[in-house]
Amino acid sequence: MEGLTLSDAEQKYYSDLFSYCDIESTKKVAANGRVLELFRAAQLPNDVVLQIMELCGATRLGYFGRSQFYIALKLVAVAQSGFPLRVESINTVKDLPLPRFIASKNEQESRHAASYSSDSENQGSYSGVIPPPPGRGQVKKGSVSHDAVQPRTSADQQEPASPVVSPQQSPPASPHTWRKHSRHPSGGNSERPLAGPGPFWSPFGEAQSGSSAGDAVWSGHSPPPPQENWVSFADTPPTSTLLPMHPASVQDQTTVRTVASATTANEIRRQSSSYDDPWKITDEQRQYYVNQFKTIQPDLNGFIPGSAAKEFFTKSKLPILELSHIWELSDFDKDGALTLDEFCAAFHLVVARKNGYDLPEKLPESLMPKLIDLEDSADVGDQTGEVGYSGSPAEAPPSKSPSMPSLNQTWPEMNQSSEDTAIVHPVPIRMTPSKIHMQEMELKRTGNDHTNPTSPLLVKPSDLSEENKINSSVKFASGNTVADGYSSSDSFTSDPEQIGNNVTRQRSHSGTSPDNPAPPPPPPRPQPSHSRSSSLDMNRTFAVTTGQQQAGVVAHPPAVPPRPQPSQAPGPVVHRPVDADSLITHTSTSPQQIPEQPNFADFSQFEVFAASNVNEEQEDEAEKHPEVLPVEKASDPASSLRVAKTDSKSEEKTAASAPANVSKGTTPLAPPPKPVRRRLKSEDELRPEVDEHTQKTGVLAGVLTSQPPLPRSVGKDKKAIQASIRRNKEANTVLARLNSELQQQLKDVLEERISLEVQLEQLRPFSHL
Amino acid sequence: MVHTSLDVVDEKISAMGKALVDQRELYLGLLYPTEDYKVYGYVTNSKVKFVMVVDSSNPALRDNEIRSMFRKLHNSYTDVMCNPFYNPGDRIQSRAFDSMVTSMMIQVC
């Protein structure tokens, strides 16, 4: 509004009030809250209050800015003086007494008003002082003001005014009492040990001398408010103890802290509500601490060097020994510097001490600096994080179970692999909602074993579960194929859990949590080994058979092995994220799988072909994937069989099996590739295959070694070949798609890994706690 | 005791000349005929010296134990040093430090 001219006293008074109301230090005071309290305390009728608010523009703006607030205060004064409220009255009414606010807390304000007006000349040095002892009212306001501490002398000067004021304060009028009042109503101080950190500041200060004088004065005026010191937090200490302490604390009040914000803090503290935990930091207090921290160190994530902290806390006039002890308690990482959390804890301890609390021997939990989160809660952030994480592994198993039943059903024949399937089940389901997708995912999973471990880390619980599933699926697959692979997949499952447990989100910067659990290292990636193993096996098995086939097969297995395994595990769903690779893996794994997976592939069919087509199959498959299968024609009969089989399965499988079929008729190896595909596909195949597989394996092995390349029959081959070609092409596209998806997953996982490593680096400094 | 500590200091000073980083020195040789006790010296990189006087009542403490005790002492001392309120040269009044030292002594005896 229009220019508002305030006298010095008014200026001071208003700024005090504004600070009092502006607890958020945002320079914008919401209309509700303190401002309303204040105005009501002015004992003006509500409509007048509303009028004032309107006039000052707060209603227009929605909040009380500094100017609005000042105008409002002026209007209150105007109203209290009986003048009509008008905009122009703010400047026209001269010699307007300061607005008086009556309520308990406002007593001092009114006193201040009185004191201000009466002691304007004294104000100069008085501003901001909280000379407790001197005239309660005036002093208090002085203390309330956040100005620098004034020498006690000013307080003494105030004393003459105090007689003026004292009558107003029949109750122990010192500001402190005021504070006390406010405090008690607010909440039963019972556990407000630190409700008055603000007052705490006031005791600090140079004007010690004045206190005694003040005390005398006070006693003269009224029974020395025993509770004088909210400043000294005497009020705040839990309930009853507060009162007895007051007399003692009265003395403390003489020390007025130079920190200007002390008064503000006091007010804030005053308002603080009761605590449950004596050491708990309220939001107000925390806000205050943070502000104080900012004055020393603008960067909230930075440190306050020891020397600065020493200087700061020395102002509290606590004995060095106690300060030293407080430092020991609060400097959690023993680095000689205080982070925000450490600083808040230290400040809190100082406040408590000023209030008469004894320092604990050990840092209370609520004051523990937190590594990552900057919460005030007593709980340590990481603990909660850990809990969350630990839960995730737990989630994984349950998640597995739902999938398991379904998978179990689908894989009835997979007796031996049932355990694996159990583990594996989760995998398919978790990854994607859609079945098809799941199949692909499964295939991917085989390839993604390595990726899975890491990704969950980032995502945590859900991911962990997924990962577990994946791991299990991998296991499953590997179980089918290569025994050795399983162990690694097992490790995978455990890794995510560990990781989950270990990864606690820590707020790293400010807090220095004592023991930050080091981020778990990304789970190892067994897959390569799996694939290797499988490939090795494949090599072994294939080596026996034919060199050429071997080459093809061997080459592929390393790349693909994982796929076949998972594909088998999920069985039902995976159609085979088909790639040439996957096909190849199938082929490659099939030999391995043969021993384990009796069911996959159509052993029944293999039986038919058992004789000789194994080699053909392998050749076919190997060739097929990479290229068109000339083999097919050779092994028409086999392929036809395969075709038949594949029909029942997913196309991929058929594609895979087609070549397999081709050779299948002849060699036991045919089943292996097919089984691989089968796994991807559905359980139906598995069932019959399981049993047969076992039989086949032996046969296949023998056949592989001995199989002539392509004893394909020609007859129906053509049709079969064409069908198989079709199928292979489809399989190829599917595999290609799967491959791309896997690549994407790999990238994601690598990114996760990088981020985890970064986190690890960040947390490393706290590892030594 | 005073003489011995002085001697120990002299020894260390001489040690400083040659091996600056002499983390630990066993000054077992100092055994008075009447008072059999051992004095162990330990100097930090910042020339802070720790002198430990041990009665030889119990079987002589193993060298390793002494070393570990000095290590713990050194760590606690650095923690105390971190406190900006602590002025070097003052008597250490850190409770944590005291408790550590006490526990160490109890453990040995």
C-alpha cells in the first residue's frame, strides 16, 4: 500500500513481530497461523481484524508480505487506539502507540510496544537483545527481536521502563514467562526438552552482567519469574523439571547469544509442541538449525569446518568440556567437520544442555546423522531402506510361487527340473505381463542372466523378484542343459537379494551415517560361464559327431546357450525369442540338455528318428540358423517329423526342430535341439519329451558321433522343407527381435551397474565409520 | 619415571633422525633393578609421543599386544584431535578416549 512510515520503535517492533510470524523465513507469512493469532491477540473484534487484513492487502495477495504485515500492525495500532480504520490512517495518525497484542505470548509484545514506545531512546542498543532479567516485557521483546545481542547495559536501561511494564505483567512477566506461557499451553511441555532452543540463544551473549542486575530488578517487580529462561530452555525441559530449573536458568539468561536469529528461534521453539522423545528434533527446530547452518555454510550438503563450528558453539557459553563432549557425540564420522545432520545434532545437544539436560553418553538415535536421507525421524534412513530391500528378496520367493504352480502344471513332465522350474517360474511371469512377451523374456533371460542381477539392484524389490525369477529361470534352463550352470544361477538369485538388502538408500551427503552398508556389488554374471559351459558341452558332444557341424554349433553355443535354458524353463511361454542364436543355442544346448531334459523336444518323435538323424539335425540347425537349410531337404523325413512336432509347439521350436527333424530321424541329437526349442515353447512338448529325452540322450550321443551327414529322405521332404523354411524364417525374425530386446536389456543393466558403482563411490567415505 | 620418560624421549629424538616414520618402538630395555617396568614409546607422524609404562608383574605383554594398544591409542587420539574444542596440550577429557584407554588397560590386566 501506500508508503508506510514507521518510527524506529515501530520498525523494530514490527520486524520482531514479522520474524515471529515468519517462521519459515520466507518473508511471506501466510494469513493463517501466527498472524491470525497475533491479530486476535490484539483483542480486536473479528470484523476489525478482517478489515485490517483487507486493507493491508493480504487478502488480495493471499499472504502477508512484510509490507502487508507492517501495514496490518499499524492498522491494529490504529484500531486499538480507537481510530477508524482507514488506509490513510496509517500515516496520518501520529504518535500512534504500537499495537498491543494481548494474548499470553503477546504480552511481551505489548510490553514491548510499551517499552518500545517508552524506551525508544534506549532502543538503539537494545534492539534484538533478549535481556531477560531486565524488565520482563521489554527485555523480552528485545530478546524476541532477532537483532544482535545488545549489551546488557541497554537492558539495564530498560529496567526503568520495566516498572512501567511490570504492572502489565502480573504473571511473572519476564519474556520468559511469556514464553513459558506459550509453551505450556502449547503442549504440555512434558517432553519439550528443547522447545525453547531459541531462548537458548538469548542466554548467550555478552551481557552477563546485566542479568544479575536484571534479576534484582525483576525481583523488585514481581517474583522473579522462575521460568525466566526459555532462553535457557528452562521452560522447555520436560515439564515439571522446567519450573525448578528456572531460577537457575534465570542466571543463564544473562548471556545473550549474539546470534540474531536466536530470538526468532526462541519464538519458534516456544511454539514447539511436546515431544515424544526428548531428543527428537521438531520441524521448527530443525528449520532453525538448518537456517543456522546456512549462515555458516550456504551449501547444505557441505561441511562446517571445525573451527567455525567451534566458534559458533562457543557462543552458547557452555563450558568447553561440555562442548567438547557434544562435539564428540555429534561428529559422527570423526572428520573434524560437521555436516548438516551432525550440525543439527550438535545444536540440539547444546540446546538441551542449556535447558538443563545432561548430555548423553551416546548419541541418541534420533540425532544420528543419516547417510542418505535427511530425515528427522528417529529411524535411520538406511535402516528403512534396508528393510525395504530385505523385503524384496522375500517378495521374490512369493512371487515365484504363483508362477511356479502355473509352470509346474505346464511342465509336468519336467520332474527333475521341477525344482528348477520352481525357481525358474517366476522368471517368465515377472518380466512381462503378456505371455508372448514372457516367452520372449524368458529367452532373453537366458541371455540376460548377467543383466538381471544388476537391474534389480536399481529397481529394488520388484526387480529383485524379477531377478530372482529370472535367475531361477536361468537356473532352470541351465539345469536342463548344464549342471554347472545352475550353481551360478543360484548365485544369481541370492545376489539380488543380497543386493537388495544391502542397498539402502542412504542420504549420503549430509548425514554421515555411521555404517553405510556398502552397496552390494553387482551380481556376477554367470551366464557367460553358463553359456560357456553349455557351449563347452556342446562342443564336446558335437565334437564327437562331425567337424563341420561342430563348427557351426560350437560357434553358436557360446552366444546362445543361455537362451535355450530359459526357454526350456519357461517352457510354456517362450516361443523362442528366436534368433539364429537362440536356435543355435538350442542346438548347442540340446546335447547338454539331453541328459537332463528328458522331456523336451519330442523324444517320442526322436525315437522314430532316433536312428540316424541326430547329426542331420545338428547340421540342420546349425546351418539353418545362420543360413537356409539345405539340410532340410536331406532330412525330409526328419523334417517332416519335426514339422509335425513343431506344429504342436511354437513356431520357433518348429523352426528349430525342423532342421532337427531333418536330421532327427536319424540321430538322437535331433531331439536335443528340439527339446531346446520345446522348452521355449510349451509344456506339452516337454511332457512327452522328458522321458524320452533321457533315452534319447544316450542315443543321440551315439548317433551324433556316428551319424552320417544327411541321410535325408527326399520324398515328402519338399513340403516339409518348405514348411521348415517358413518356420525357420519366422523363428529367425523372432530371434532377431529377441536379440534386440536383449541388447536393450543389456544396455539397461550396464547403466544400472554404472549408477550403482557411482553410488558405491559416493558411499565409500562413509564406509569406514 | 621422569628420568625414564626423558630417556625415552631422547631415544626417540635420535630415532627421528634416521627413520622418520618410526611408528612404534619397543623400549623394553629400560628395566630398573628396583622397579621392573617397561616403557614403550610410540611416536606418530606428527611427532606426538605416546609413552606407555607397564609393570612387569604379569608375563610381559606380547609385542603385538603393545602394538595394537598403541594403534588404538593413536586412533582415539586422532578422534580427540578432531574436536575443535580441544586445544592441543590440554589434558584430554574425552570420555570416549578415556573409556577406550580404560578398556584397554583392563583387557591387558
